[in-house]
Amino acid sequence: DTAVSQTPKYLVTQMGNDKSIKCEQNLGHDTMYWYKQDSKKFLKIMFSYNNKELIINETVPNRFSPKSPDKAHLNLHINSLELGDSAVYFCASSPAPKNTEAFFGQGTRLTVV
Amino acid sequence: GESVGLHLPTLSVQEGDNSIINCAYSNSASDYFIWYKQESGKGPQFIIDIRSNMDKRQGQRVTVLLNKTVKHLSLQIAATQPGDSAVYFCAENTGTASKLTFGTGTRLQVTL
């Protein structure tokens, strides 16, 4: 069974559309994250949730809205998609908010055309 | 061979040789560090971690060295294998925030 699973794996959509990426972890972890990886492979955190509570919100446009219905799920909704949103988005989870390894999902490759 | 992890450089090593991947981290308050391996089309995968109260930690075929004086981290891979080919990232955590800050990555290519 996959520990951190994201759907979909690939997402191609037109500018201006709204889309969601779903993430689930079956590790029993308290903390979940969304990271964005650009075309140069640079990984940057977007959001972090601990026990369904938002604890990190980096300088991300408010078109991006995370939602955590329970500890095992963290979804990412993106409104009014722009060309610059094209990237690979990774969900991750960790047992605790700090100083522990994060387990990553396989990524969602978002292409905005 | 050695490399510095800036702007995704590439390190090419022959199979069986040892690899050294370097990373300069930014925050002197960081107290936890991780090395990740990312294969093509996959998410980053944990390799080894080290806390700031240590300067060396060994795993299976891998060793991480931490030099806090110069804010430098290195990953040594012994007897490099073709399966080690991937992009390697160092990441730091200051301990005051629930996030890992990643370095820019180094691509390791293993030649036969």
C-alpha cells in the first residue's frame, strides 16, 4: 500500500480553470505538507498542516487553498490557473511538525496551457 | 568525485567508485538535516538524517558529514551503483518551523 498517495498523477488544464489535487496518507502522521517543484527541480514548501490546523502558509497566491478534512487528508484547490502554476506538486507527511523526516507522495504534474 | 549543490550540477562517477555530494546550508540555527534521493518521475525519498549535535552519521553505504562551522553538509556514497543515479537534495529544518528548506540539488550519474 502506498504510504502517501496523490491523485491525479498528471493534470493538463486550460488557463483560468479551477482544479483540485487530493492527498491521503496512511502512516498515521499528524503533519502534512504541500511542496511545489519547478522546472529546475527546486523544491519549495507551500503549506503545512498539523492535526488539521494550518501552521505554515508561505507566500503563496490566495488562488491556492489547502483543505484538511481530517489528519489523513490534505487537498489542494487552485483557482484561476495561470501558466506559471505549471509544476510538479508534492504532498508529504511527517510524524511530528519538526525535526523529523517527511515522506513524499509521487507528485502531480500540473500543466497549464 | 565531488560536486557542490548549486544550480543542479551533475556529478558523474564510475560504478564502484565513491561519490561525494556537497551542500551549503543557509541557516546557522538549523538543527536537523536530511538527504533525499529523487529518481525520475518519483517523489523525494529519505536517505539519511543528522542532528546538529552530531558531526557524522553512517547508514548502509552512505555517510553524512556535518560541519556547522562553515555550514556545510556532505553525503558520501560508497561503491556507487547504477541504481544510485538520481537527483540528491539536502534539506534543513531550523526546529522552529514545521518545514524543510531544500537545497538546489545535485544530479548523480553513474557510468558503467
